Amino acid sequence: MTDLTGRKASQVFYRGFRSFPTQGTLFALVPDLYPLLDWYCTRGKGTIKKSTYTFQKKLATKGSALGQVHSPRGAAYDGYGNLWIADTCNHRIQIFQANGEIRVFGESGGKDGQFSWPSALCFDLNGNAAVVDAQNDRVQVFDPAGKFLLKWGSKGNNNSEFSHPCGIATSPDGNFLVSDHGNHRVQVFTPQGVWVSSFGSLGDKPGQMNNPVGIAIGRDENIIVAERGGNRVQVFSPSYESIRIIMAAGEDFMNRTLQQPWGVTTDLEGNIIVVDQMNHKIRIYSHDGRLLASFGGSGLEDGCLKEPRTAVIDEQGNLIITEYISSRISVFG
């Protein structure tokens, strides 16, 4: 199988995994993050300190035309270097292809292939895209061309029901893990959408959750969950046992804890990358929860952030960040 650029799938994608042969391991859809030291904004203006990253360009700004976005939330790269964006308030998915073209599918509604606030997406082991359709309380799956394949979920608090789901990740065994925001839990499904299990309940104790949003699988197969209501990130073992809680943001008095964290991922070294939404920053933690670095800061100027939701890395090592309030996607390189 080849994509539109003519590359073979085996070159960049193996059963939904991104390959890093120098490490001798495979792990599910977790982009590598090149070292970041200390990048911050001061008084609303971008200031760069000890970082190889500088603002490069806006990939998208606010609007409804092709290539524009309205309060985007989710983002993910497929196995061919194409960037898929959950264009949340335009109720569609946009695909910024590696060849420079842009594709789009979806519209507002509740029918198959329609969306109401698409909020996150990931890819199954065959390269199909699973999209969290938040306001419709369901997950929809599409093939790489955007053709509707299947769906599951409805509003409620029983098994296979959701209350504004916000995040999704693919486990190494191919199951989907969906963060069920309003039900304060994560539900696990087979690739066909059959309910397997769930974990979590409302609370602030280990193993409990408060409004889970972003979710990711680390290279150690641990499950990382950002809790918007709990102002923390919780790490679970593959058997769903809580093993670590991350809350500290360090720095000054106003930013000592995470504030409504949203997106999460990990890098090649196993460090945890957290999108600290209401502090308008990106945090980088060691696998054991020590804060290593931060960058960003509140502002609408180029290089600053305003309620970031997702951060992903492309094949060239550029950092792509979606921002909800400023309705833009920025590239740093």
C-alpha cells in the first residue's frame, strides 16, 4: 500500500506503530520530542531562552475556509506524515498532507460521518482514524480516505456510554482507550467498538479521576491521563493501577501547579509532555514526574500560547501546537 506521496506504508508505519530502529522498540503513536530547555513568554511577547525552537509560522488561523480552523482541540500524525486536525467548532476533520495539499471531511450533525465538537483522534493498527465526537457522545472510525466505517457510544453512564468524551489512544494490543470526561473514567474498547473494561471514578485519590481529557500510551506501555478538573496528570500501569501523580509546575507562585492540563504524550526517553492549558505552557517531566523544562506563556503574539490543547512533533522535529482560544495552529522549529 502507498500513500499520495508514493511512499510505501512499511517505510513509515507498521501496524499502527511508529518505528525507532535505533532504540530497537516499537510503541504506539507516540511522537519523539527533541530536547527543549527553557522557552517562555514575558509580558505577552515571545522571548527565547536556551532553546533550539523558535516560532516558524502559523499553520492555520481562525476561519471556516479550507485550511482555517475554529478552536481546534485534537491533532495527530498518521503513518505517512499527514497531520490530522480535529477542527472542533467547525465540526470537521482537516488533513494537512505531507505534499502540501489539504483534505477535509465532516460537517455539523449527528448522522454517520457528521460531528458535533470532534475533540481528539488517533489511529488503529491498520491506519484507520478513530475520532472522539464529543457532543454526540460517541467515537467514529474512518479509513485513511475519510470514509465512515463504524461508530459506538451514546450519552449516559453505563458501559459503552459517554458524558462528553475528550481523548483517545491506541494501546499496543490494538484496543482503544477513551477518556470519559463527565463520567470521570477511562473506557476500553476493542477495535470494533466492543466494550472491554473501564477504570476510574470521581475523586482525588490515586486511581480516581476528575474530568479526564488527554490520554496517551508511553513507550513503557503505561497509560498517561490528564485530569482537567483535578489539575494533575496520573500515570497508570497497563493493568490500570495508579502508579504516579504529577501536579507540580514549579516556577513562580502563580504557576506552582498544573492548571487544567489537557494534552499528553511522551518522548523517546520516556519523558512525559503535558499541555498545561490554563498556564498557557508546555511542561516536560521525567518518567518519574520531575519537572525538566517548560516553555510558552499567555499571549496572542507569534510564539506565545493561549489555552493550548495538543502538542505533536512532525518527522522533521518541528513542534505543532493547537490553541483553542486563539483558534490557531502554530509551528515551532
